[in-house]
Amino acid sequence: MATHNKQASFLLFSLLIIISLFKSSQAAGIAIYWGQSGNEGSLADTCATGNYQYVNIAFLTTFGGGKTPVLNLAGHCNPSVNGCTRLSTPIKACQARGIKVLLSIGGGIGSYSLSSVDDAKQVANYLWNNYLGGSSNSRPLGDAVLDGIDFDIEAGGSNHWDELARSLSGFSQQKKVYLAAAPQCPFPDAHLDAAIKTGLFDYVWVQFYNNGQCQYAGNANNLLSAWKKWATVQAKQVFLGLPAAAAAAPSGGFIPADVLKAQVLPSIKSSPKYGGVMLWSKLFDNGYSAAIKGSI
């Protein structure tokens, strides 16, 4: 009988180890936006910090409605003269470290919208062929194949973003296309509600900043109340989106690292869909991610 008990205990112990390893493979992480300042350091250096599990290259600022798509990477490179194809090498280096690299479309300043279901499908085809697993002779970032698309839709109405998500997801039959969304924290989001409700998004990193009614403001009450709503959405993981410094969010929402670790993370990490923290942006991340990554 003692032998059987030992065997049962060993099997239980082994099972617990397997479960713990599985959980660690689903471990929470930090997502960062890179691309909007030539002063934020290179993409290669960004990934080499070891602080990030996701990098959003920002932004594709113009697309849809028959417009010629425009990639805007500020001072990093000029895509109009194929100056951004050299990013292919660091993108692959980031991916070799296990970091998922996504193209962020939209942003706070841009010219984008979707005029119809067909327009959404055309934009999806463009993204697939020029940034994802398709092929084109004019790939702005060279031959690197990005892992997915981040919807940072802050303008352009609310129509057809769900169809764009469905069309992009359809390409996953050929190669997995990860979908992310960056809604504002007022729930539901004015632009992305229908898209998120498709259930197709892997990551929803909610912007808990520049939104007075649901951001940290000396206490976390409004933020935590909004988090509970966002934690119910049909997405695989939900992230707490924060500014990496006070200067990153002129209308507020910055949470000092020690306050985040003591007053906020313990309350949200119990959410089954908790995925980690998103930061805006690499330019402003001067030690913040390093200070919090051990508590994510």
C-alpha cells in the first residue's frame, strides 16, 4: 500500500509540475509601442532589453477608402524610398527571441477608415501581402513576416473593423495571424466594440490613460471598476495599458511603479484573462518596464 501511495504522490507531483510549466508558457508579459520617435533607440536594442514579449511597430497611419497606405515610422526610416526594408533583420532577431512583432494600424493622428465590407477585405489583403505571410514586390519592411496586426483605432468611425478582423483571421489557415486591439478604457469602446465582439482577438490592451473617468488618479477605484468590465470581453488575453512615464500621457493615467505593484496588479492578476501590461511607448520607457517586469 505504501508503494502505491508513493506512486500516486509522485504522479500528482509530476502533474503539478506539468500544470505549472503550462502556466508559465502562458505567462504574462509586457507589450511596447515602438516607431514614433527617432530618439527611442533601435528596434534591435528594444528587443535586446529582454523586457518585452510583444512589440507593436507603429503606425500604418493611412489606409482604407481607396487611399494609398502610408507607413509612418517618424525619424526611424522613410518607406517612400524603401528606407524601412532594413528593419527586416531586427524584426527577425526580435522574433528569434520569442517576441511577437505586430504592425499597429491607425493611431491618434492619421487618415484611415473603412468604407465597406469590400474595403475591409482589400485592406486585409494588402496587410497580408505586404506585412504578413503573403507576397508583394513592395513590402515596406522587407521580407520579414510579422506576427500579426494591432488595431489602434482612434478615428475613422466604427464601421467594418469587425470585417477587417474576420478577413485577417481567415488568413490564419495559411499562417497564424495574431490580432490585437488597443481600445480606450471607457467601456465599450466607441470604435472597436463590434470588432472585439467577434471573439477573434488574441490580445486586447486597453488604454487606461488620457481618459479621466477610468484611469488612475491618486487612487485606482475608477481603473479597477473599468478593468472588471474589460476582463469579460471575448478575447484570449486582456492587458492593462499604461503610459511609461507621466509625459507619455498629457491627460493623465501614469501610475508610479511602486504603486502599480502594490495597489493595482494584485487586484487584476486574478482575472482569468489577465495577460500583462502594455506601455506607451519605448521613447518614454526609461526604466519603467524594468521596474515592473518582475511583478507582471
